Amino acid sequence: MSETDETTLVLVGPMAAGKTSIGRRVARRLGVALIDTDKRITAEHGQISEVFAVQGEAYFRDLERAAVAEALEAGGVISLGGGAVTDAGTRALLQAYPVVYLAVSEEAVADRIRGSKRPLLAGDDPLERWKRIFAERRDWYEEVATVTFDTSRRPMQRIADEIVAWRRELR
């Protein structure tokens, strides 16, 4: 196992679980890069909502799977978009890596998404939309997860420290 392999880990979870915030902290502590696959796709192909609207979800999931494969090859802390686990090919890629599922309660999400500009949550009741999306994806998060950390009401730094300690134990 190379040095990169020893510090690589993947973060999955629903919108507003803290993947980016925690990922930044974990990457800093491990001394590796944080790769946010949604940001990579946006940089290369434009806004995700536009890709969905023009090319469709299947096309986007193909782009996403390729971005995940590239990120895994590069190594580091890899934060996946909330819907990445809906693709069987992406789930298969994750089997060889430690995957942290960041779980979050509905109550905590309600606070986090208030005033959010997340396209999938647009409309009259963002929390109901979030609940529906989460219900569709929950089993996939659990399927790919090596370990689960709840981010609902604990400080992000404490969660990040626990993830770093867990990852180092895997060596």
C-alpha cells in the first residue's frame, strides 16, 4: 500500500451532512488534498444544474463516475456529491476504499438548509424535498459505508478528529 493509499478515504452522505466542511479538516490533518468531485465537474463542464437540464441525469452520472475514478486514483480525501451513490458503477469503484458515511438528522438539516440555494431543494418545502431524496439514497450510503459518523449536533472539528483517528487505525 502506497503512502497515498494509506491516507485515502471517501466521504459520502446527503446534502448538508458536512462533507465539504469535515473533508477540509480531515485532509488538512492527514496532510493530503481534498478533492470535491462536484467542484471538479463544475470546473470542467459548467454548473451541475445546467448539465442536468441540457444533457440529462444519465450523462451527469457518467461524468461523475469518471470524476470519482480520477479522484480515487489521485488519492486524498474525496468528497462525493450526495447523489453519486445512486450509480452502480460509482458504488463498485468505492468497494476498494475506506468510505465514511456522514449521517445527519432531519432536525440538524432543517437548520443547515434554511436559506440554502441548493437547486434540488428549491420550492415551498426544502426539508420535505431533502427527506424524500435522503429516503431514496439512504440504503446506498449504508451499502458503500465502511464506517458511519453522525454530524447532527457535534462540532465539525471533533468529528474530523475522530475520522482521522479511525483512518490512521486502518494502516
